[in-house]
Amino acid sequence: MKPFQLGSLGVQHVLAMYAGAIIVPLIVGGALQLTSTQLTYLVAIDLFTCGVATLLQVWKNKFFGIGLPVMLGCTFTAVGPMIAIGKQYGLPAVYGAIIAAGLFVVIIAKYFSKLRVLFPPIVTGSVVTIIGLTLIPAAMNNMAGGQGAEDFGDIHNIALSFGVLLFIVVLYRFFTGFIRSIAILLGMVAGTIAAAFMGKVDVSAVTEASWVHVPHIFYFGVPTFNGTAILTMVLVAIVSLVESTGVYFALGDICDRNLSEKDLANGYRAEGVAMIIGGLFNAFPYTTYSQNVGLVQLSGVKTRRVIYAAGIMLIMLGLVPKIAAIATIIPAPVLGGAMLAMFGMVIAYGIKMLSQVEFASQENLFIIACSVGMGLGVTAVPDLFAELPASIRILTDSGIVAGSVTAIVLNILFHVIPNKKRIKPASSAYQQQVS
């Protein structure tokens, strides 16, 4: 693969996860009332550690790294807990909890990987489908101009977003090879150019950003270790591992690779190390980004070299904020049009994984119905569990988490725990064959 092709594909992956990567520090920093200087650091160090975490995961070795074309970014599951811990105990307690949770993941990785029996196609397919479904509202909000925007739903935003989507469809229909593989990137570039003529591109973020940024260990102070904060972040880490398991199996299926317990353990361990690094540099806990799974499937490019390139780009963006700011000028409707195609592909791949399931089984249909229904329901009505204690809401506030837990629990109930009604006929049939 030529350097230009490699770079273009890497940029496409960076742009696919960029909005999610920077929105988390913006939300957390704003809620904790950080200064503009502190917020700039938080965004830059997040991009830097996203790159480091991605390289750790894609670099398969004896101790860590699953070796799949997977991108890592800060987990949305941690947003609420980080804000709550920061307000009650201070930022040092947030990062102490992240470091402790990272160590916990590294320690349990080997044992958590043995639970793969809990993740057959009925579970992983449901989880991947739920991931795609719960991401669609974010795409639709962006297509309308971004949630809370003054011009939300404006006809110009709708026309721009659907224009980007149509452009991607045309590229995918009439081109093959490299052009098709970077259709998302070309769609965003074309959409941004069109938006500039419409007066929807603001370059002030680029002009105001600094040229060089140097990461600091313990930027917000020496971490403190609070028991409640650590327990909360450990729960966040476990939830992230469940989400990542679905992504691992989806990518393994795309890349025609059967994942072993060792592969899963290495993947979990890499996430634990990434969390520790995030805590040391005062960034975030990290997990796999499912939007990039859709991009791998859509582009058809499965080589890890592209992800290596994307990881290095993220590190460079973290060191040079002015370059990083270029990606922030992409208008929300442009991102929305591209996101709809990517997130829709995640749903399609989840359905493909479910095609391996025996649909004649009413139990399987019930598992899919309840898990997908729960995941989509919590996404549509996020205040459903608002009155529950904060420690429990870690498992209920996210549609992905709620749906995933539902799929795992129901699979255990119907397929893991022995069922006498299923065992007896088999025994009778065996006795008849013997006689």
C-alpha cells in the first residue's frame, strides 16, 4: 500500500472517531468548570493518549494487544461517574480511581477471558446491533445541525447532511478499490467545502490553537485513592470490557480470525494498560470505538497498518493542537451524513452476526427481542432509571450497557444453566438408540 493511500485511510479512521474523542473531555471539563487552558490540555492529552492506547491494542505481543484493526477512545460510560467523583472528591480522586481500575483490569484480564462462553453469536450479534442502533440518534442529531444548535432542523443543514450521504452512496456505487475505501473521508471533505460556501465553517478554533503541547504526568495534581471512587470506576471498566468483547468478535469475524482466550486476555490487558496511562497523564479510561468497526467493514481495508497510521496521527494531533483543531471545523451536518452510513453499517454487521443464530429457537428470538428492545428503549427514554442510585445507573444509563447486560443474563438463563426439559428428551433419544 502506497504512503498516500495509507495516510488517507488513517485520516478517515481518525475523523470517524474524532468527534467522540473530543466531546468527552469537553463535557467533563465543562461540568467540572475547568479553565480554558485546562480544557485545552484535556482535549490535547486525550487525543495523545487515544493514539497511545490504539497502538497498544493493535500491536499484538506476548502480554497485551489483540492485533485487530481497532481504534481506542475515551469511553462515554465514564462521563457521569467522572463528573460525580470530580465534584465530590476532586480531580485527583478521579485519576486515582482510573489508575486503580486499570490495574484491576490488567489483573483480571486472564480470568475475564475465560468467560467467552457468555458471548456466543446470540450475545455478540445482539450487542453489535444494539451498539449501532444506539449510535443512530447521535448521527441524526448531527444531521439536523447538532443537539442544542440554534438552527437545528434548518433545511440547509438537512440538505447538506443528505448531500454528504448521497455523495458517499455515489462513490460506493460507481467506484471500486481505493476510492471506495475512502468514500467516508471524501464525503466529509466535499461536505466541508460545500459548507464553507454556505458560511457554515468557522476556522477560529484553528487560529486560536497553539502549535506545541507537551504532555504532563499528574497535570491536575498527585492522584488520591478513594474507595467509593475506585469501586465506581471498576464498574465502569467492567462495562467497557463487555462492550469491547462485542467489538472484538465483530472485528474477528470481519477479519476471518477466530479469537482465543489468550487473544481476549491480551485485548483486555491492553485496555487496562491504556487506562493506567490515561490516569497518569490525567486523561480518561479507554475502550474500543465501535464506529470504526463500521468503517472497516465499509472500506473493506482490514490491515493493521492503517490503524498504526491512525494511532500515530492521533499522537501528533495531541502534540500539535493547531493541526488537531482543523478537524473541529467540520460542521455537524457533514459529520451526521457520514455517521449515518458508518453507524448503519454497524447495525448491518450485527444482523449478519445474528444470521449464525438458530432462529427456529423461541429462546433465541426472546433474547434478541429483550436485549435489543432494552438497548433501544433506554436510548430513546434516557430518564427511565433516573431515580435509581448512581452506582446502579452505571449499568442502566447507557443503552449499550443495558442491552448488553440483558443479552448476557438471558443467554445464561436459557443456554448456560442446565435445563431439565431440554436434557430429558436427549436422554430418551439416546436410550432408544442404544436399545
